[in-house]
Amino acid sequence: MNRQKLMQQIIIAILLGIITGWGFHHYLDASQTKEVASYINIITDVFLRLIKMIIAPLVFATIVTGLTSIGGSSSVGRITIKAMAWFIIAGLVSLGIGMLMANLFQPGVGLNITVPQQGEVNTGLNASGFSLKTFISHIFPSSFASAMANNEILQILIFSLFFGAALSYISHNSQKKSPIVSLIEDLGRIMFRITDYVMSFAPIAVFAAIASAVTVQGLGLLYDYGKLIGLFYLGLFLLWAILSAVGFFFLGNGMFSLMKLIREPVTLAFATASSESAYPKTMNALDRFGVPKKISSFVLPLGYSFNLDGSMMYQSFAVLFIAQAYNIDLSVTEQILIMLTLMITSKGMAGVARASVVVVAATLPMFHLPEAGILLILAIDQFLDMGRTATNVVGNSISTAVIAKLEEKQGGEILRQEV
């Protein structure tokens, strides 16, 4: 009900933003529209700060709790390796499709948005200080406190991996659950709730973003949004085709049965833009398909953190769209670095409202792209979120079924020890 109400509010905010922006654009001169837009942008600046406030503790909590939830048996390790191999390959394919669609059709070209003057925002990525050497060195933190204070997401991820692995080892070799595990799980739940609070302001931010853009650019901007949505769903269609083809390779005609069984959870995910709402029905569909519960109950939750195919396609597509909108030219090398960065920063963000927007917001400053560009995407994110969420459910269902099939072929008792 809350999600339906939020979507209604966002739709109303978009319409009001269009009307308000058109009024300002039509009745004010160029200098006045820029001044009015600057005042409207105060709202969006506040919302942007609130999003950045969430990122660091949320990434730490979700990565650590995800690692501590993985069991310690050899069979779990074997399944984890298969699952992660699938997730990595599927993630690279998803990111690649997003970049291919953005480069091929260039939906952001022609917007000609001026880079904001606030802060130190560069108009290009070829600065002398930016190189593969410095990029790799910068990934590893010299201080966790410094990484948290400066919102250095990749550094937080590296520390979280070490911390989570060590905590998982201690937890699975102890007679009782570590209180630190409970503490971090509570931190994750708290951050999820804070994210909900922040996202409740989304309609206001959407109104401000649309009104500001239309005030300066006029209604011609709406054509580019329509083009963006259409191209994004075309990319999702291509991704679905590839995932289905790979699933058919492993499952044969069973792939058709699987797609029929997951129609309800996919539709639910699309309607609510929530993977979590579709989780019980997805688990039930996999059970009816014949996937052992000991596999589905392990691989599916793991996929919710590491196998977000639709979200990753969206993220690469969105980053390039923003760069194009600001007339920032990205080389092939820079795009590959962005793709690899998104591959990392997208992990562990499942269950967070508008998680993909948060990931894109975290990635933009790493490559000196204007953070305000996220507001262009935020205005239509609800419509994009529906498609990418449904794709996430499809990708996780196929991956779980394929891994179960591979385990069945390998033979032997599955998951001899409790996960």
C-alpha cells in the first residue's frame, strides 16, 4: 500500500513539476529561469545529501551480514563458487548490455545540460591524477574511519569483506552467535528503515528536479525521457532473451516450465517495484519446479545481494546517460573502469528502496561526474525500477534453477551439513 501510494505521489509530482516548470519557462526570461531553478534546486541538494548520508553504513552492514550468513560446509562452498561464477558473468553481461545500448543510441546526447558550478566538479575524466595505478591503489583503505567519513565506497567494501570473512569464521566456530553479528544485523535493519524515511521525500525531490529541468530546458526535455525509458526496456528485453537462452541450454524444455511458474512473482515484482514482495512466491515457484529447498533457500538470498541483473544494466545505462547529458566524453578505458566499479558497488544493496539510484549516486563522484545528474534519473526512476526489479527476479530464478541442475548432475547428497 505504501509503495502504491508512493508511486501515485511520484506521478502527481511529475505532472506538477512539468506544469510548474512550463509556467516558469514560458513566462520568465532566460536569466530569471536560471535564478528560479537555483532556488528550486535547494530541495534537490538536500535530498542528494540525505542519499549520501545512507551509503557508507548501509554498504558495511549489508556486506558483513551477507558474508556471515554463508555456511561453512564444503557443499556450501561448492555451491557458492558456482553461484558467484554465474553472478559475475551475468553481471558483466548486464553491465555490457547497458553500456552497449547507451553508446549505440546515445539517449543523453542533445540535452546539453550545464555542469553545476557548486563544488569541485570536473567536466572531463582525463585529469592527470586519474590513472589505473591510482585507481587500484585508492581502492584499499589506509583507515576505515577515514573511508567512512569520506564516503569512499570501494574502500568500505574492501574492509567489509575482510571484516565479514573474519566474523563469519568466528561465528561458525563458536557455540553461540556472536553479539557483534546481531549488532550489525540490527544496524542493517536500522539503515533500511532510514532509507525508507529518506525515500519518503522522493516525490518532493522529483517535483523539484522536474520543475527545475523544465524551467530551464522547456518541455522538449520530455522527449528525451520517453526515449530513455523506451531504450531501457529494449535493453531489458535483450537481457531477458540472453538469460532465457542460457537457461534453456542448461534446463532444456524445463526452461519454459520455469518461466510459466515465475510469472506471478515477476508480475508482482514489476507492479510493486520490490524484489522482496516477490520473494515468497519465487521460492514457492522454484519448489514447484523441483529445486531442493536447501539450495533455493541458500542461492536465492545470495542472489538478492549479488545477482541484480536488471539493476546492473540500469546502472551502467544511467551513468553513461548522465555523462552524455552533460556532454562529458568517456573513453573506452574509462567506461570499462566504470563497469568494473559498478560490478563491485552494486553488491550487497538488495532490499534497499531505490538501491540502484544509491549505487549510481555513489559511483558518479568517483569518476568526477556531476552528482546532480542523478536527479535526471530520479524523475523517472519509478518506471525504470519496475522493469529492473522484474528482471532481477527472472535472473535469480534462472540462476537458482541452473545451479540446482548442476548439483543434481554432479550427484551425491546435496548440502550434507546444515547451512
